Amino acid sequence: MEDIEFGLMNPEEKNLGQVFRKYFKYWPLFTIGIIVCLTAVFLYLRYLSQTRYEIQSTILLKNKSVGKSIGEIDNFSNLGLIKTSQSLEDEIGILTSSGLMEEVISKNAFNITFYEEGNIRDVEIYGENVPIQILVDETTENIAFGLPINLTFLSSDRYELSAVYNEEEIRSEYNFGDLVTLPYGTFTVVPKVEASNIESTPPFFFIIEDKDKYVNKFLGNLSVIPDNETGSLLRLNFISSHKKKGEDVLSELIEIYIEKTINYENELAENTIKMIDNRLKLLSGEIEEVEKTVVDFKTKNVLTDVSSNADNFIEQANDYKKRVTDYQTQISVLESIEQTLIMGDTESAIGGSFSLSDPSLMNLINRYNETFFEKQRLSQSADTSNPLIVSLDATLTNLRESILQNIRSAKNGLSITRRNLLANANKYEAQIAKVPAMEKKLLDISRDQKTKEGLYLYLLQKREEEVLSLAAPVSSTRIVSLPKAGMYPVSPNKKMFYLAGILLGLFLPFSIIYVKDALNNKVASIEELSSLISVPIVGQISRSKEKGIIISEDTRESPIAELFRLLRFNLDYLRKTDKNQTLLVTSTVKGEGKTFIATNLAVSLALVREKVALVSFDLREPKVMDYFNMQNNPGITDFIIKKGMDMDEILQNHPTIDNLTLIGSGRVTNQISALMLSERIEVLLQELKKNYDRIILDTAPIGLISDAFALNPYVDSTIYVVRKDITKKEHLKTLASIHSNGRLKNTMVLLNDTKLVETYGYGQ
């Protein structure tokens, strides 16, 4: 079944106040836990913890390309002649590389640590406090890493070594500078130059550690990060237990990094110079070959300058063409004159002689024309038979023949000359046609020549720049802030440790209490009881050192008496009938204090002048009469069995407490279950109700015995006793079932055996 079926309350109904009260009652345990944890933290910080400091430094990486001049094209950066700018990620990788850190450790022997013995822990010493150097021969294989080696100074030039190796103590003396060969290592001890009064130095011991181990340790303590998002600043952080040693480690790291950077840049410069020299030799030969090619080409093509030669070719061609035209004109004139003469036209002069270039022909034509005009003049005054005219005709005929012959001769000469001129013009036209190809060829050769010459000059410039950079090496890294340890340690964080101590001091008791409560299956407090059940809680009775009856006239002002008075008030407050006259007191199992509650409640009621009858209905293990040192017989069993017995025969008035009457259980019998169903019980209780203000029935536990249920018809209320740290939580299911089913009237819970300091709780 689920808890709700038994009337158990939901644990979520707890509030923070209840939780606080639950744990606050253990405040001494919490106080002890805090004190113990804070003490442990103090001792740890004082004697065991290792103080660690943060060393910081800042460096600047110059983003530049060494040797790059103004006006250079970007493509030259791909030739390998220019030192490219650094990448922050790459430089961080170099700074945090194992190779660089290994060189730092090897150069300064940081893997050898020196200690002075302390009362509680050893203290590392470094720098000026160590007057010697240890030179370890790392080529040997018998180095005992992590072995403490004690060193004691005997004099200014002698010392003693001792160590426990393979469970055997090895002790020996040496002079400074001697080669020490021992089973655990080979090394040399030499004093530092600046060391003085070395013999007064107290003894100490040193440990040689594996270099690889120290490389990983130092790299684990080193961090390199960009100082900002846009710049080239790098911030280096190193964690060290010794301020000066940490500063030296970081300084040496930066120094070696800068040195390697310079060496790399110098090596790059040297290699670049060698490469440039080799290339210059090749370029010199290539340039000479190109120049020879230019000379051969110009010589072969009779060129000095392609442009000027082309202009000359065009001028010559045009000149020949013009002369060809002139000769053609003269030939045309001669042919016209020849045609005129051949046609026998004697009645006109010969024209066009002014355009002829042959003087003799021009002279003949001029003579012909003069003779012709003379004939024309004479013909006007004489007839054709005139001897003068006949003589002039003969002269004209002879001149005409001479002119024809001269014309033919001149025309042949002009034709030959014209053909020669035309051939020359065509030759120059051919040269002009070849000019673009020659110009392109010469341009290609010249371009190759200029390219090689430009590269040659560029390499010469680069060589000079590399030589200058090699002669004056400047690192591309600048230290902005030197390594400096912080004023206060970064670990251990004392505030955090003490806070953790307080929290642990609270957590441990809390865990103990929580686990104890989680493993505890018994009712521990009235708060827990109220959270587990919905049955009304009538109150609680605190623990008493005394047994039996503790309520009396003398204890009216005692805390327990006050609790019983509160119990009386709650009984009347929680009653469901007009008279809460008959009260049944029971519990789940034996030992929960029901008889203690019943007897002391009866006495408490009697002391306030109520007439009380206390009936011992626990017929199996009766204890009520033992509390009062009174006889148990005759009692209830006698009254039931003996039908004629009068009730007065079993009533026993208390000798000292007024208004208190007791009824014992009677003689022991084996038929208790049958007796509990007897009608005589009803008779007895009815008579008691007539004569007493309050009737209290002490019954047997109901966990395994059902005797109490037989009395339910006759009672007004039931006090169900639950004892702290005795009653199991699973027994509350029985109580919840009884309450929900009404098997016992007006069931109310009373928590017994609580601490006096606990608060009271009330059911609703």
C-alpha cells in the first residue's frame, strides 16, 4: 500500500524551519566539525602546503618584413628573400615547445634542486643560498633520479657526501672539482665564483630529477597568451614555488627564444646571401648571352634602331615611287611626241618639250619648232616652191627623224631606269613589311634582357641588405616588461581554503546526521512524527532519569509535571465527546512507555482533584501495580471470572494520593482473549463511569495482540504512545490504519522520552 492509505503525511510538507530545528539541535557537533576542519586547514597551510607564485612578463613581436624596400611588388615576398612577419600562434607554439624548455633547464641545471632540512618539512634553497654548482654527467645510465644526496662542507675546499642507496648508506669525502663516481651517479661539485665562507654554510641536500619530468612540469606551469586581440603583445605566465627561481626560468626562456630568433634570422640571411651569389653568377651569363643575341640579330638584319630604320625604309620607298612616277610621266610625254611624229603631222609644232629631262632632245625639238615657225612666216610671203621653204621642209624632215630616234633612245633609257627604280621601291616595301616581325622579335629579346637585368639589380640590392642585417643583428622580439613575481601567492588561496574548511566542517556533521537519519528507521523527533502521520499529536513527555511514578506534590513545578499538565489540557482540547472520561493508553510494542504514561497521567489528574480510576487492562504483562508497590490481586480477571464479585472488592485506593483508585489485572490466566470479550467488562466500566471523573485504561500493545480493540466501544479517547528512538517508522502504518479505520476512538499520539529542550508539537 502507499503511505497515504495509512494516513501518513507527505514528507514535502516539511518546512525550512523544521529542517533547521532538526539540525540545529546538533550545533555542538557542527561547532566541533568547523573547529576541527579549520585547525586542519591551518596546519596544512602552515606545514604541508606549497606556496606558489605567478611570474609575469610581456614581450612584443614586431610584425615586419626585414629588408623590404619601398615600391617593391608583393610577389617578391614569395622568392624566399624576405623575412616574413611572425604569426602569434606559431610563436606561442615555439615558446611552449619542449625543446626550448629543455634547453632552459639544461643550461641552468634547474632539474637539480637544493633543500635545507626543516623540523616539519624541507625548504627549497636557490640562488645565493647555494654556494656550489653540480655538473652532472648525463651520459651515464646509473643516475638515481629523486634520491636525496646530503652534502656537508668540511672546509673551504673539501666536502662530504652521504646518501641511502639500495638500503645502504654511502658516505664519502671529496675535494671541490673532483669527479665523483658513485653507484647513484657521476657528477662534479664546484664552488661558485662569488661564494665566500663556504665552510660556514650549513648542511643541505640536493635531488637530481629526470630532465624530461621537469620539462613537462615547467611546461605545465607555463602559459603564453595574446595580451590583446589586435596587437602583437604576448603575456607569459609561469607558476613557481620560488620567486627568484621562477623569474630566472622565465628570463632564461625569453633570452633563449630571442637568441634562437636572431640565430634563425642570421642563418636565413647567410643562406639568402649564398643563394643570391649563386643566382647572380647564373644571371651574369644569361645577360651576356641575351646581349650577344641582340647584337647578332641587329647585325643580321642591318638594324640599329627598328623605329628609325622603318622610317628610313618608308622614305626610300616613297622617293623611289615618286621617281618612278616622274619617269613614267616623261615616257608618256615621249610616247605622245613619238605618236605625233609617226602620224606625219607637219602642220603643227611639237609641244611638251618643257617636261623633258633630256637636253639634246629638248634642243632638237626647240630647233624643230623654230624651223617650223620660220617656215610658217615665209609661207605667208612665198609659195611652197620657194627654195627657202623647200630647204626648211628638208630641215624639218631631218629634224623629225632625229627627234624620233632620240625619243626612242630616250624612252628605252627611261623605261630601264623606271624598272630599276620600281624594283628598288618594291625592295623597300618588303623591308617595311618585315619591320613588325623584327620589332616583335627584338622586343622579346629586349624584354628578356631587361627582366634579367632588373632581377640582377634587385638581387644585388637584396644582397647588400642581407649583409647589413647580418652585420647588425636585431631581434624581432622586444621585452616590454621583465619577468616579475607577484607580491602575493596565487596558491594556496587561504581564503578559499578556510571557506572550504568551514563548509567541510558543516558538511561532515550534516552528512553524518543525514546518513544517521537515513539509516535510522525509528522515530527521532516530534517534527518527524508530525511529518509522517496525520494523526493528532497530543503532546510529548521528556526523558526522566527516574523510573515509575515521578509526578507528586513535590514535583508540581518540575518540567515533566508541566508537560503532564499540558497533556491534560490537550486531552480536553482535542476531545470529540462532551466528556473525555475514559482514556485508553496503548502502544505498538512493548517498551514504549505506555504504563509510565498511564500511571503518571493518573497521578497528575488526581493531584488536580479529579477522581481517577487507573485500570490495569494489560492482562498478559501487568505492571501498573508494581509502579505503586501494590497488590495485583484481586483484579479484573477475578471480577470477570467470578460472576458474583462486587466491584468494590477489586478497588484499591492509593494510600498517599487522594482521589486515586487502582484496579489490578488479577490472577494470571490463559484465556485472556475470551475474557476481553466478557460482558463483565462493560459492567465494570459502566460502574466506574458513575463513580469517577476520569478512567484510564492501561492496555497491552496492539502490535501483536488485539486486546485493546475489545475495549474500543467503552472508551472516549485513545492515547497512542510512541517512544523516541524506540518506535519504528513502519509501526506508524499500524497507527495510521487504526486512525483512518476508527478501530480506536479519537486516537491521539503522545511522543515519549524526548529531550527536555525540544519544542512541543500539536496535531491538527
